[in-house]
Amino acid sequence: MKKLPFVTKEQVEEIVKTYPTPFHLYDEAGIRANAKAVQEAFAWNKGFREYFAVKATPNPFLIDILKEYDFGCDCSSMTELMMAKACGMDGEHIMFSSNETPLEEFAYANELGAIINLDDFTHIQCLEDTLGYIPETISCRYNPGGVFAMSNGIMDNPGDSKYGMTREQLFDAYKLLKEKGAKNFGIHAFLASNTVTNEYYPKLARQLFELVVELQKETGCHIAFVNLSGGVGVPYTPDQEPNDIHAIGEGVRQAFEEVLVPAGMGDVAIYAEMGRFMMAPYGCLVTQAIHEKHIYKEYIGVDACAVNLMRPAMYGSYHHITVLGKEDAPCTETYDIVGSLCENNDKFAIDRKLPKIDKGDYLVIHDTGAHGFAMGYSYNGKLKSAELLLQEDGSVKMIRRAETPADYFATFDCFEQYKFEK
Ligand SMILES: *Cc1c(COP(=O)(O)O)cnc(C)c1O
């Protein structure tokens, strides 16, 4: 399928009069339509809730939009918890799915009333020592080990991942937590990342449903929710077929009807912690071609760099690129599209077929709405860009300002001897 940006050349030419490139731009209409589709797809489940994975796009303006659809926040650090609080999330709308958790974060999550999802058996004792008790509602993260395979092959390798408890530990954890006063239990598992197939959630759900039926039988614990976590992917490449969230919701419903309902557990709530699926396609990085270089290959230098989007440098990820105004032009050239870091992996695309690019052209780097801006770092002293929201009425609102040198130097502000220019 041809991938087209949600913004036009004319719109970008208007935006840059106020906000210079590079910037991340988010599409409010797209975010809303997708959030609504997620709610509809799981409307059959009375307790359903999506806890948006804050790490994907930690911006309160975007979280506020999701809040209108009754979404919560999935947090895994102190500042993510603070952001959920600032967005007015109450405890039942905050899931604290962390690992290697600092004890003060357990304490703060509990103070906010968040649901705590324990990554390890030993964290039961840590939590009790920290709080002085075990909360009534508690969740445990499960790692089945081995590989997670679906009809199209091996999807991921839980046996190699640091997360979660073994099956045996999980049974022991529920028994111990119950002894210590827990009343409502949840289970959580994240077994494959960026799955572009409607099978992942249904398959994971069936596995977890079968497990909680056994858990309830053996431990007598009341199972309140099954948290399918993240991992629902998006098509980064034009040849991939997008996930159909309605088909995914229906697949989970069938497993629910077949496994939980006959076991008398039809009141179990389904939770999700999608990050990528909620935001990735509804954000893009807009950058300008500022140099072209002909050596052993053809290079286009742009004003964004891996600081703005790390995925290509870090994982070799494909992000589709559109040259604005040349959407229909033939792809006659082969370019490396590169940023300015003193790192040869600072390439948004390698050997990419694109239309002829002229200096001054605006490029849209697609699908940066999740794990994009958020992963940024500050190598080479590069400053982070602004984040802008393309609102439903076509107007643009700044939802995070660009960093200034003062932000970069801020952590030296307790020293007097250096004077940085403002
Ligand atoms: C990263 C993460 C998510 C979100 O994953 P996506 O692939 O972006 O959907 C959800 N839950 C936990 C615990 C995570 O670490």
C-alpha cells in the first residue's frame, strides 16, 4: 500500500514560518479515530481498558487526548508516574509495569493508587518491606520461556528476555500474595514486539486465559484482569498489511468465550498497554534537505539526526520517507539520507529509492509517533526538537518547545565557574 503523509507540502510551508524544522508532528484526527476503534473493538468486555504505554510518547497533551477515551497510563519509572499524575489519572487508570524497580518507585506508585505489576517473585518481599503491606489489587508478570511462535514463524524469544516470572514462580507468587492479603489478581505478559498480524493478541490471550483458569483452581485467587500489554505493531514498510484492531478484538473475544466463560470467569477484565499501535502512524518527523554530497555514494544531508529519531541507527529500522510535493514523482535516485552526528550510523535511510531531492525540499519521515522523540538522546550536544500537534481543524499547536542551549547546559547550573552563553 502506498504510504502517504498526513501533512502536505503547503501545510509544512505554513508551519515552518513559526516553527523551524526539524520537528515531530502529530495527527490529532488519526489519534482519535484509532483510539475510538480500539474502544469499539473491545467494547464486548465490560472492564476493558487500554493503559497507554507512556514511554512510547511521553507528552501530556497527547495523553490528555487519550484520556477522553477513558484510557489510562502504563508507567515504568518515577517521571512517567509523575506525568500520569499531572494528566489527572487516578489510581485505577495507572498501571505500574516496571522491572528492576527502585523501591521509592513502588512507594510512589502505591501512593498514587496505581496497580502494581510485579516483575519478579522476590519483589513481593520488596514491596511488603517498602509499603508495610501488600495492596489488595496486584498483578504478576509472566514469562513462559521458550520461543513464541505463530503460524508465520517464530515471533520472539521470551526465554532470552529478562522480564517476568516462570510458571512455577507465578503459582507460588499468587499463593504468597493471597496469604499476605491480596484479593484481586491480574496477570501480564509481553511476548512479542511489533507484531504485524491479527493473531498475536488472540494467541497470547488464549494462553493467558488457560493459565488463569488453572491459577484460580489451584490457588483460589480471584482473577480480576488479564493484561495483554503491548506488542501490537504497525506497518513501517509499504508492503505490510496493517493490523485490523476489530479482528484482533474479535479474536480475543472468541478465546474469552471458549476458555474463560465456561470456567465461570466471564467477569475478567481485559487490559492492554499498547504504545506503538496507539501513536506510531500518527506522528512524523519533518526535516529539510540542507546538503547534497556526491562521493562513493549519493548523500542527502538533512537538519534532523539520530537524536530526533534513533530507531534506524539503533535497530536498523525502516522508516518510510516521502519528499513533500514529490509524492507522485518517480523514484529515480538512490540515496543515503543522513543526519549530522559524528557517527556513521546516523542514517535515516540507506540506498533508498527516492525522487530527485533538491536542497530545501521537506522530507517526512513516517511512523515516528511512538518510540521516536522519546528515545532521543543528546549526543554531539544536539538539541531535541519541538513536538507539534496538527489539530482536527487544521491548525497547529506546539505541545513541547524545542530545547535551547540553556536546557543542554542546565545540569551545570550548580557550578559558578563556567559561564555559558544563553
Ligand atoms: C514498551 C512496553 C509497552 C508498549 O509496547 P508497544 O510495543 O509500544 O505496544 C507496554 N508494556 C510494557 C511493560 C512495555 O515495556
